[in-house]
Amino acid sequence: MSSSSLEITEKEYLIKLKRSDFDLSFINLLLSRIQSEVILSSFIHEQREDRHSPPTNLSGEDPLFDRIDDK
């Protein structure tokens, strides 16, 4: 694996691997794992943001209290 390299630019990552050291099925598996980790991380981040934001009510009323008109 001495001929492997990683190049990081402002917009992309370029990983160069020697073909004889890695087979294509391993590379495909690695890429799909990375993509699934990114999707999961994004989902978890969205869930955390939702928990910390106050509930929205489109009517503008406080959801914790009844209206006097309802009594």
C-alpha cells in the first residue's frame, strides 16, 4: 500500500490506490459505507435540531393552554 495517496482540495477528496492491492468489490463496499455514514450523520443532526427548537404552531396560539372560547 506504499503507492496509495490522498489529495484533499477545497471541493473534493481524491484517493489513489494501487489496483493490485485492492479489488473493486472492496472499493464499492467502502464507498457505500461512507455514503451511508454521511446520510445517517445528516439524519441524526436533523433530529437533534428538531429536539432543541420550540414547537411551531401555525395559529399563533400557545399549544399548552386552552382558549377561553373553548370553555
